Amino acid sequence: MAQRVGTPHPAESGGRITRVSGPLVEISGLPGLSMLEVVNIGPDGIAAQAVSINGDEATLQAYEYTGGLKAGDRAERTGHQLAGLLGPGLLGTVFDGLLRPLSSAPLWLTQERQSSAEDPAVLETRWEFEPSVAVGDTVHAGQVLGTVPGAGTVEFRVMAPPSVSGEVSWLAEGKVRPLDPVARIGGVDVPLAQRWPVHRPRPFRERITELAPLQTGQRVLDLLFPVPRGAAAAVPGGFGTGKTLTLQQIAKWSNADVIVYVGCGERGNEMADVLDGLSGLDDPRTGGKLIDRTVIIANTSNMPMMAREASIATGVTVAEFFRDMGYDAVVIADSTSRWAEALREFANRNGDLPAEEGYPASLASELAAFYERAARVRTLGGATASVTVIGAVSPPGGDMSEPVTTGTQRFVRSLWLLDRDLAYSRHYPAVSWRGSFSRDAESLGRWYAAHGDPQWAQRRAQASLLLAEADRLTALAEIIGASSLPGHEQMVLLGGRLLRDGVLLQNALSPNDGYSSAGKGAALLQAVLDVVDTCQTLVARGVPPADVDQYDFTPVLRLREDTGPTDADGVQERGRAFVRQLTESLDRPQTGDANG
């Protein structure tokens, strides 16, 4: 729903194009032009944004294909920045990087196609407005004025704009169009939909420092590397490591109210898979389809390059709009590397001094501006809500030292590093427990302790230590052989395998294992830790390590598949039964060396 082509600024007669180089367009003859203002260029009125101004000359970045533009073509001011029309009709719809609907677009997209701000199909749609305030009430900025039924499976709330407050003197009745007023507050008409510049963060009362976890439904993330609501996370990984699948799983199963999925420079077939998956998945939260509380922004690799730059900002703006309604929103950006590549190409065309690997010197600032829009806040309306940002990073050749990856790590609270070896061994999600981190794990441990799970932090510490020790001993065992290790170290190797295959491994296609509730994940982890402790105890009592290692642990490994996605009690019961069976089978008087 982005405002692309607008009415020319009345104070200007128009300028002229002097140079075109791909998406970079230079113009002259537009005095008074402001930074980030949208300019319509050429006979088709292509949208371009001012990024550099020198007197009456300016450099623009064009958001459309510039083939056919020539020196001397007209350039006209619009008087506004690139803005989104935020209103009903966002949920369940696919847009391009400028928030223009793709669901109703023709098969072949053209430069002159209208944005939603001018599209009759959008502007003439009528929506039922049900007010929740009355004439004579005094309302403040951000307060909910009413709702719009049928605009998605989450309630669509119409809010007073950030700059409007006062007494309600009039309310609309019945059906209205997006730009029709629904209320008059303090003498100001409030339309159903709001225009908002996509590069300007929406205001709120205050940031909330108290943390609460975002449940992703993926055990390796929720148990070892959690991310709080309103924080930022990054998913770096090379080609074939499962970035898109991991992000799709988070989109499907996280406990956010609204999902904004931004496909930035990705292949069209991947976006088709996302759309197909979300459209066919039943939403356990609402009873409808998951797509009905999702906004998809598809800016595929064959679409205009600079629209990638806009798509990231557009996605966060949409998420902030739903945050202001009081919802927890998640922005999933796949992939920020393609966005950074667009910045690099434009900077090089503009002659900017290149920094590391040709990226512009402003790369760190651009990354910070994106990730810092993630926040858990008190909205202007007084609700507690959040925007969580999860960005994929696609380093060329899997090089984790390249600028986008290293720069991203500075601004995120959680890093979910995808490991090529795990992916090639078909261990998904291929999140490396060696290179990943969560800066808020300790604080979230206190949240879990206050909400009925005081052992969460201890289990996480035990699992992290077990994985690290198993990795160390695996390297040693490859040299001297596992049977040469002491018995307790052989049990560490066994425990690492059980933890990897019984807890961290997750089958996205399984109805029981694709999603795991927090309770089931905790029960699985505790069951495996109990089994490992029992094995250590048996070896300490003299049971040969080889006997323990050869025991059939299939029931433990099958717990994740044999129990429902929320069946924590079933996991606990079966886990205790297996520990009893293991002890009864192997705990008998032994002779000889316990080290085997």
C-alpha cells in the first residue's frame, strides 16, 4: 500500500533528468526539494527518492526499472516521502517492496501501475466500521476508536493518529472507504487508513525493559538461544544450510499475533513456497488460516533492485502499525544480505568511497537503523506490545567474517548461526551450538523462574556444557578411539548424541515434531539429561561403558515423534519409565574395571 505516484507539488513547474545510470538518476531544476522526498520521473511517473541534494540539482534512487528514461525527461516533486497506506486489507495479502498489492496485480508488472494510494480497487473497497467511543468522549493519541470486522483473524483496531487528541464531535456509521473519515476529533477528521513514511519509526510512550520470551516452537532456539519479544535476532548461514526453512518454521509456529514476512531479493519459488505453506496451514491461535494474520512483502530477485531497500523499511512500518494496536508482531527479513547488496550497487554507481568489500561506509548505520526499530514498548494507547525483528544473512561462500555478518552481530541480541556440516548431515534446524549466542538468556531464565519453571536456566547450562564437552571429546576420540576414553567421558559422548538427536533435531514435516511447545521442549531436555545422569551413575557403579553404549535408546530418541506437540506430561511419563527400565536392565553387580 505504498504511495508511489502522487500529485505534483503545486509550487514547482518541474525539473529535468540530466543523467541515468541504472537506478541512479540525476536531475536539475527542482529548487526546494527535500531529502527523502519522492519525485515522479519520466513519462510513466516512476517513483524515485532524493538521496543527495546540491542546490537545484539532486541525485535520486529509482524504485522501478529505468529502461527508456533519457536526459531531458520531466521530473516532478510530490511533496511527500515514500509512505505506506496503513489500514484494513493488509492481513492475508501479498505486496511488493513499495507495499503495492501483488494479489490483484497483472501477471506482467509495469512501471506505471498504481500504488494502493491511487488504486481504485483499494480506495473503493468499503469496510464496516464499529466505533468503540461515543460522541462527546475525550480521546488521546493512539487510543482505539473502533474496530473493522473481517479484516483478518486478529481484530483490526482503528486508532487516533499520533498527533490527534481531543473531544469526539462526530462518528461515521456503516461502511466506509480507506480514505473516508471515521471520526472528527478536536476538529480534525480521522480517516480509516493512515499514511505513514516508511523510513520514520512510529512513536510510542516508552520502551519496556522487562523481558518476556518469544516462543518460536523450535527447541534449539527456545531452550538454548532464546530471543525476547521486542528484540532482534540474526540467522546467518551459507547456501543450503536451511535459512529459509528455519524462518518459515518461525513464521508458522511463533506465538506472535501478527507475522510480517519480507522476502528481500530471494528466488520467486521460495516466496511461492512460503505463500503456499502459510495459506494451507491451520492457525491454532485463531482457528482460521495462518495467512490471515500474516502480511507478505515479496520483493524477489527479478524485481527492481532499490525496491529491496524500501521493502525492509516497509515491513517494519507495517509491524509497528500492528504493534500500536496492542499486538506482538514479528518481522522476518529474508535476506538482509540482498538488501545490503542493493545499497552497495547504488553507492558504487554514485561514486561513494567504498569501505570493506565495496559496501558503503554507511552500512553499519543502515543496519543499526533497521534492527533498532525492534522494541517492546508501551504504546500511545497504553498497551504493552512489541516488534521482534529476525533477519537472515547470506554471506557469500559461507564467509562469516564478511561485513554484513559481522556488522549484524553488533546490533542483535541473539545469533542463530547455521552450520554447513549439520545441514549436510540432515540435522535441522542446523543451528550451531558452538557459534550461536543469546545475550538475554540469563534474564529470560529469571522470567521462566517467575512463571513456573525455576529449573530452566539450570537445564540450559547443563545442556550447553554437555554439548561443548561432547564436541571436545569427539575430536579427541577421532585420534585415540572412543573406547580408549574413561567411562564417564564415553557417557558424555553418548549424552551429546542423545541431546542432538533426541532434543535439538526437529522434523519440520512431522505433525508431532514440527512444532514443540515450551513445556514439551523442557520435558524432552529434562528426560535426556536424566538418562545421561543415569548412565553416568551406572558406569560409576561398575557397569561397563560398552554395555551402556550398546543399550537401545530408541525410545528416548522417539519421544519427540511419539508424543504430541504439547504433550509434556506424556514425555515426562515415558522418560521416567525408560530410566527405570535402563536401571533395572543394567544395574547389576559388576566385576572388573569400570572404564572398560
